[in-house]
Amino acid sequence: MIITFCGHSVCLFNDDIEEQLKNIIVSEIIKNPTCKFYLGGYGDFDSLCLRTLRELKKEFQDIELIFITPYLDKNYSKLEFAKYHYDDVIFPPLENVPRKFAILKRNEWMVEEADLVIAYVKYSWGGAAKALECAKRKKKHIINIAK
């Protein structure tokens, strides 16, 4: 099972949101102990997801945390960070995508590949909202914890 995330880059979370996210993830891991988690690595929600997953990996060693990079540029600083915080890095087929659309297309690819999308989307604008709309169009299973 592949699980991905989409959420606003700037947001504040209370303990209830963090606990809800953790409970959802644990529930999915219990159903499928070899879950793969695709993360984009941008913003507050992605940081919360990575922190939660790294903590859970101590208990559930078979899960995989995978950074999905929009760029292969060796100067892209998130690639260096990914070496130490993720189990793997994947570059989706974006070679012919203009750089300014790479993150949007990467997000669409992550949604396409996912069996479940866990979201924190409160607003109808921005990249997170676009990824959530993509998931809805693709009829993906979605859990939006912002509601």
C-alpha cells in the first residue's frame, strides 16, 4: 500500500491534529505492515508527517519513507536532507516538465501512485488544494484531517 500526503505549507497544529494523524497512520500500518509513504518534503504539514513517521518507524521497521523529488539537480538541498531522513528517493518521470511546474506535476504523480491520500486542506487555493482536487478526480481514498 502506498500512502501520500497533501497539506498547506504554512499551518499550526494542535495536539489533537497530531494525534489524529498518528492514529490514522498506525491504523493503516496495522492493516498493511509494509506500507510505503510518499512525501514531498515541503512545508509544515509535510514536516509533521515526516516527524510522525520517523517516530513510528522505531516501532514499525518495515514501513518505508520515500522522498519524491521534483528535481534531480545536485544543488537541490532537499536531496542531501533526504539521504539522512528517508529510506529512499524517487524521481518521477518529470524530465520534460518545465521547472516551474515540477512540484505540481510531482504532486499529481504522488496522488496517482497512492492508494490513500491523507490531507490537511482547509482552503480551496494553493498547491495542497490542487493535489486534493486531483485525488478527488482520480477517486482516491482520502482522509482530510482538517475537517
